[in-house]
Amino acid sequence: MDFEEAADALYAAPAGDFIASRNALAKQLKADGDALGSTRLKALRKPTVAAWVANLVARQVPDELDELLALGDEFREATADLDGDRLRELTPRRHQLLDNLSKVAARLAGDEGQKLSGDVAQKLRETLDAALVDPAAGAAVREGHLSSALRHVGFGVVDETGEPSNVTLLTPQRHSPRRAAAKTTSKDGGGGGRLTRRGTAEDQDTAAEQDEAAAARAAASGEQAAQREREEREAAEREAAEREAAEREAAVRAEAKRVFEDAVAAAQAAEATVEDLDTQLDDARDALTEAQALVHRLGTELDTARRVARDAQKESREARKRYNRL
């Protein structure tokens, strides 16, 4: 038996037998020469009732669970495509699968002698829904080694009732402002004449007006170019600021995740230590009970021996007296 087989056997055991099963399997791994596997197995946490039922579902009805996980793939595809109509089509099926699988889970638990309270049933449903929404959660549920119920938060395509709401991109697309190149057109039909005919005062006045208009258009074009440059620079600065903010947020999230995972690992180790100490305490209590029983038995035997010795001494004295009278 290797560690994986031992873990499967451990999480398949009845919830009430978890600690005893874990100790026995860890001892077997150690006897088989897998000291590391034995240590890893001892660190596994006892599942909550909701987690135990989710593990039961993974073992007993894997096809139904796979159907739920496949629906999760469809949801993610529709979300990535911003397909609101498709999401609205998938949502009733989501509810139906969750309802059916929750009922099957309650029946399986009942067959094992475990009745589900309302709170446990809700946690189980949240766990199954998390498996649908998140691929990592789905893989964990499918593996059947959960020690705690799961709950997904922050999924932006459904509201609290599970209906599709505001479908948004997970990564906002940033576009630079669209600009149209400024064009200056001149429909001056007498331009050529102005260049060749500048003899009269009227022609000179017309040329001056056209030159003034051209200068105004050039100034406007330059101002537009400067405005475009300012807007593009501001857009680039906004993009840089947003990118920097996203990187800072990602770093903060990564650090928070690391701290959380360290805390979880420490809590799991502490729980394992507590459970091992509980086992040692139970063993010590059993040993104490046996010792107390032995002390009581030895005390009884000592009292009997003393009584026999007194009787023997009394008979010896009487025999000596009879001998002296002879």
C-alpha cells in the first residue's frame, strides 16, 4: 500500500472512525518502510460532515459529479465569450444538477447512517457549486479527499439567486482613444488663377484672404495635432498607472494567499498534533485503568497472604504449647 491508496482508504472510512483508521494506516505505511508517507498521512485532517458527504459523492456517483464539472466548463466558455444568452440557458440546468446531486448526497449519507442538518446540506451545496465554478475546486472535490466544505465568492456572472447579472470581461480591454487624422481641403477653384493673376487689387485682396484662411487652417491643424499628442500621452499614462495598480494588487493578493496558506498549514499541523495527543491521552488513561486494576488485585492478594500468615503463626503457637505439655 502506498500513500495514495492509504489516503483513499482513509477518506472512504466512516467519519467516526477517521482517527483510528488514520493511525492504523499510518502504522501500516511505516511498517512497509514508507516513513514519509506515514508522516504525511498523520497530518491529514479529519473531514467535517459536509466534506465527508462530498467525498462520498465523489466515490459513489462519479458520473453525476463529472456532469456537474462539465457544466462548469460550459459556464466558463460562455463567460469568456460574453454570451449572456448562453449563460441564461445554462443557469436552470445548473440549479437542476445541484438539486439532484444534493438529494443523491443526502440519500447516500442516510445509507451510511448520517442524517444531514440544514446547515450541513447548505455547506454541501456550496461545495458542489464551488466545484462547478472553479476548476481547482472541481478537481479537489473529484479527488474525494476534502477535509473542509468549500464556498466560491466573487463569481461575477450571477447574483445571489444564481441568475445571470452583469457579464463583464475578467481582464478589461484597454484601447487608446481613436483618432481621425485631420484633413484640410480646399475647394478654392481660383487658386491657380491667384498664382498667375495677381495684377489687380481685387485679385490681391482675394489672395490675401485665401492666405489668411490657409494660415488659420494650419494653426487649427497644429492645435489639433498638439491636442492629439496630449490625449495620447494622457492615455499612455493612464494605462501605465492601471498596469502598475494591477501589478500591485496581484502582488498583494499573492502575499495574502501565501500568508493564508501558511496559516492553514500551521492550523492543520496543530490539529494533527492535538489529535495525536488525544490518542496518546486515551492510551495513557487505558494504561492507568489497567494499572489501578492491578494494584487493586495485588492489594487483595496481599491481604489474603497476611491473613494466611497470621493463621499459620497462631497454629504454630498452639502446636508449641501442646508440645510443651507433653
